[in-house]
Amino acid sequence: MPKRQLSGHQKRIKKQKTEALINSQKGAIKKFFSSNENVQSSVEEHENLVIDVAENLESSNESSRDVNQNEDLNVECAPVNIDDPCNWDNMDQKLRDLLVERGPVRRNGDATFPKDDNEKSRHFSFVHYIRHLPNGEKYDRKWLVYSEALNKVFCFCCKLFKNEGNKTQLANDGFQDWKNIGDRLKSHETNWEHLTCMNKWIELERRFQKNQTIDKSVQQRVIKEREHWRGVLLREIALVEALAQNNLPFRGENEKIYQRNNGNFLCFIQMMGKFDLVMQEHLRRIEKGEIHNHYLSHKIQNELIQMLAAEVKSKIVAIIKDAKYYSVILDCTPDVSHEEQMSFVVRCVDISTSPIEVRVSEFFLEFLKVDDTTGLGLFCALQEVLVSLQLDIGDLRGQGYDNGSNMKGKNKGVQTRVLEVNPRAFYTPCGCHSLNLVLCDMANSCSKAKTFFGVVQRLYVLFSSSIQRWAILKDNLKDVKGLTLKTLSQTRWESRIESIKPIRYHPSKLRDALVDLANDRTTESIAQSEAKSLAKNELENFEFLFAMAIWYKLLFAVNIVSKFLQSEDMCIYLAIEKLKGLIDYFENYRKVGFAEAMVDATEMANEMGIEPKFVEKRIIQRKKQFDEDVTDEVTHSAEESMKVNYFLVIVDKALSSFKDRFQQFEVYEKNFGFLFDLEKASSSDECLKNHCTNLEEVLKHGGVSDIDGRNLFVELKCLKQVLPRGVQKPIEVLNFIKLMADSFPNAWNAYRVLLTIPVSVASGERSFSKLKLIKNYLRSTMSQERLNGLAMLSIENDLVKEVDYTNLIDSFASRNARRVIFK
């Protein structure tokens, strides 16, 4: 049969292919010789690959300064695992060099592989990574890589260096026939194409190790470019950390460099560009339009904030899990956008600080936005966050809340619902809130006490109503440093001592200020009348001076204890000790306080030139009926009436309120008291044994206890003998037990539970101070995720300083394939 002739069209196509092949081979021999032009061309080509990794993106011709120009290209691209062979389809020289430099990556040895859907349920195994020779020797198949995304295996070197005619599955689509994988691997590793690709891989890898690749100068430029970008990101991370720690806003009215009101972040970037060469070069490239991915947008800022916060949060969770036992501290407050924010703080015994010492720490984890503020709603929110953090609620040993009914309610409160799940999660009402409520009970116990604080507030309101009146007050107090009138706090009653202090020590100067204000012609008539009334009827009243002497002493004592309880590492045994001392002070003051107050009030009266005497009030005689007994009436003098109806009323009310509001502390002393001071522990072995048995029952739930009572008894007896002199406090005993390794396991658990119990919710209150600084009226639309990230960096700034920036940059680069320039 005669040979068929090609058509004209087919001949033209064949000719074009031949010409294209000839043109593609032009200058091929030059690659074997060094040439300045070739090196320079190769350098420029490689620089373009480094700077503009996204090859298929359109280049903008405008040299805009807008930082948000390509922000979507930086952030919105889904994370790509560059070590997975499924992402190696579009192979270029840069990606090949990067993969050879990194080498093949395998899963951990304890990882499991997915099974097939068929009846055999076969799967890939780590056994296939080993090659067995006939003489019994074993070799590692370094070239074999597994794709998690495709559930297939590939040949690393064939995938990277294959020729166009290579059609093997291990070099193209991957191999998944687990039944025949053994035979397939044996035949592949003896294949000539595989050996050729293996040789190319090993040769290039050696050149990288010796820094002797063909394009050595290009490689040096690539490394220099990578260091430049990592330096830029390093400065951005440091700037994000600094702004967050100081609660400063990031963004302004626009996000363009070298424009006004572009925010603190870009402003500081511009400032660094004046002195730092790395940032100066980065800004030059932006201005000249040489780069399109600036990595300065608000999305990049948010990503860096979240990465830093996540790093700190994971470290805190690791500390809590290492400690095992922990307590939760919850408190709620509305923010500026009228959303209820619940602060979530965890308290634990940090045993990871050093090989010897331990410490009690309270860590802020996040703000929880709650819509349902009932006991059930808050309990559900607590459960969800514990599950998300993978913290076992069975290890919860303490709850610290304020005295709100939704928290402390005995029927439907949060503490009741938690105790139903875990009876060992002891509830502690906040000690500072309880002291505050004691003062409230004292102030509401009689009408004269209410009137006293009303007068103090009237003084502040009168002078603070205008700058002219405040100037009159300052002129009379110019010789006094650090004291001025202050408003009464509606929530922190113990802080009212600051409002009373200037009146207590300078009553005569305040009276003179009131007189000057009353005689000032520019003062309104109502203010003049108020000033005269306060000067004549209040400050010159001996009963007011006497009440001020009493309240100053009592508030001073309560304020010292309240400030002490607000310490982060405050433990229950110290709190009980301070409260006992405060109660003893009140009991002693009940005996001698009236006489002391009379002496102090008399001194103030003599200073002001008034008579130190209570005003006798006329006794109203009521008409008696014929059958009433007149002898039952007892008539008191003005001084006796002040003592019985005022002094003793507020002191007795305080003592009874202490007993009612600190009942839980008495329970702690009953259960854990023998651990407070081991040297003073009961000398009787039988009594100590009973205490240990009782504590075992207290710490038991579901038939399992944290300690064994009998073993604890034996360990404590031994500890009393071997403890160094001066080691008395529980935290000191716990440090000694840690030094002794595992010699006292039951005592180790008992003391950790004791120190884990919270005393106050001061850490939650302090987090609200940061909340108001971060989410203010100018930043009221901030997202919850950004709020938690900034709060974490601001509150736990000590842990932020320990973050490794190198690992953070690597993590940032691995989130997006286009960030290969950072690797």
C-alpha cells in the first residue's frame, strides 16, 4: 500500500515544531561556561522569582503606596503543606531547590494511616520505609514519601527530577495499591530512571551542603533576600508586641504609608525606616513599586496578633495540664459596646518554673462574650471553654466568684451546678467582695452612719462643681502634699478611707475653705448656703468629728487586709490568718475603741476651737397610761447614747457580718488547718490521723480520692522530722517535697490542692482594667478574637517575652505557599 502523503497543514505544523526545537537548543552549551552576562541574567531571573513568587498574578503598573493593594493575596489563600507531594505538580527550579534543601518529611512513628473502604481494609505502613536485602541488612528508603492529602506514596527524587517520558505512578499520580506495594517498590528502586533521578538528587543536595551549586552567586542572593524578608517580619512582630503590651491602637483613618493619620503601626514602621536599614530598604521597594506584597496590612497585623496570643495561650495550657489541679476565677462586666464580657482566669501551682521552686500563678486565658447571664448560661459557657482547652473538669479544685446571686446561688448558681458535676471544686466567695459587704452592712446598720458618708460626699460635690471653688480648696490646702478631697466609691467601700483622710487630718483647713467659699461674692447663693451649713452644722459638730475618728480607724484596718488579699499568689492559709487578725482587732476595738475615738475627736475639736462635747438633746416626754411602769425607762447621757446607739451598733454588726460572710473560710480551716503550719500540727498521732482521714473523704469523688489518708499520716509524721528549720509555710513545704522527688506523693497532692484554692477574684477585676483600655469608645467595633489576642499580649506580657520569634516566623511562612520567601 503506498505511503500516505502529509497534507500542507500537517507539514507546516511539523515545520513549526522543528524550528521551535532548534530555537530552544540555541546557547545550550553556554551553560557549561562561566559568563558575566549569563550570571547577571540568572541573578535577575532568580530575583524576580523571589520577589514575585505569585507568577500568575497581574503586576500593577501603579507605584501606589497603599498597603492594602494586595492584602487578599497575602492572607486569604488557604494554607498549603509544601511537604506534601500533592502540591508539587507545578514544579519550578525554586521549589525544587527548596524541597531538596528541606529533604523529604515523614509522619511521626506513632501516627496511623487511613484504611481502604474494601473488605480487606488495607493501609500504608511504616514497614515499607525499610528495604530488606538478601543478606539480612536493612536500608532506609529515604526517597519514599507519603501524601496525607491523597493517601498515596510517591518517589521523592522521581517527582522532582523526572523526564517528560517518565509515566510511572510513583513519579506522577502516586501509588495506592497497598496489596502489591512491596513488589512495586522493589521493581521501582532498581529501575534505571529512578537511579538517574536519585543521582541528580544526591548531587544537588551535596552542592547545597557545600554551597557550591552552579548558580552559587544566585543562591547567595536568594539567601540574602530571604534574610531581608525575615528581618522585616521580625521587626513587625516586635512592633505588634510593643503596641499590644502598651494597649495602643494599631490603625488610623487610612492604611497608606507616609500619609497623615495612618495609625500607630505604620507610623512606627516609618520611624524605623529612618534609622533601620532593613526597614528602609523595604519602604523603598514599596515606594518604587518593586514589590506588591508588603505584609503591612491590617490582616497581617491581626494574623501576627493571633499567632503571638496562640503561642502564649498554648504555653499557659501546658503549664495547667502539667500542674493537673486548677481553679477557675470568673467575673463579668459590660464593655463599651454594651456586651457582657466574662473574664476567664485559671489558678494553679506552677511546677514548671525551675527544677526546685514552685509558685502559685493565676493566668488570664480569654474574655467570653455571654448573652445569657443566668447561672445556667454562665455554667454552659464555662463548660464549653474547658472543653475547647481540653481541660478536665474533674481536675477542678476551686471556684472563685463574686457574691452575685447568679454565681453563688445555692439552688441555681454557677457554683452549685459545678459542684453537682465535681463536688471537689470548692467554692470560695471573693474575700475582697465579702469585706466590702461587711462595710456596707456596717454603714447601713444605723441612720447616723448613713448621714456621715452623705456629708463626706457633699463636701466633694460642693468643691468639684467648678474650677473656682476647687481653686479655693487648693489655696487652703497648699501646705498639704498628696491630700485632696475625693469622691466616694460606690463599689469599693474600703477605698473610702482616701475620701476621709483629708478631713481627718485637716478639718480646720477644710472649714476655712468652706468659710472662704461662703464669703466669696462670685459664689451662687445655693453654694454659699451649702458651704455655711457644712461648716457650721457638720465640721464644727463634735459628733461628726467623733464618727470620723471611728470610721477612719475601721476603714484603715479593713483596707490593709483587702489590699493583702488582692495579691495574685495569696493562699487560703494566709487569708485566714489575716482575717483572724482583723476580727481580733474589731473585738479589741469594741473594748477600747470608744475611748480612743474620744481622744482623737477631742484633739480635732481643740484644733478647730470648738467644745469637745456631745450636744444634749431634749428628751420628749410621752404621756403615760395609768397601767405603765415608769421605772422601766433608762435615760442615757449624750455620750452614753452615742456609744450604745452608734459605736457598739456598727462594731457588733461588723463582727456578726464577719461570721456570716466567711463561713467557707472556717470550713477550709477545719479540713486543711493541720497543713497550715506543720510544726504546730497536732502533737497527738490520733488527732493527726483523724485529720488525714477526714481530708481523704473531702477529696473523694466517685470512689476515687486525691490522697490516701493513712499514707498521708505516715508522710506528714516523717516530714515533721526531716523538714529544715524555718520551713513552715505550705509553699515552703511544697518546695521541699519537690526537692525530695517522689518520696511524699500524698503530701504533694494535698499541698497542691490547698494552694490551688482561690481567695479573691482580683485577677479578674484587673483584667477588666485592660479591657477598658483596649476596647474603648474609639475601638468599640473590635472583634472578639482581636480583643482576646490583644488582652492576652497585654496581661500575660511576661510570657510574651519568652516567645521564640524564629519559630513564629517559620509558622507564619508555612501558612501560605506565597510566603516561600520567608523560608
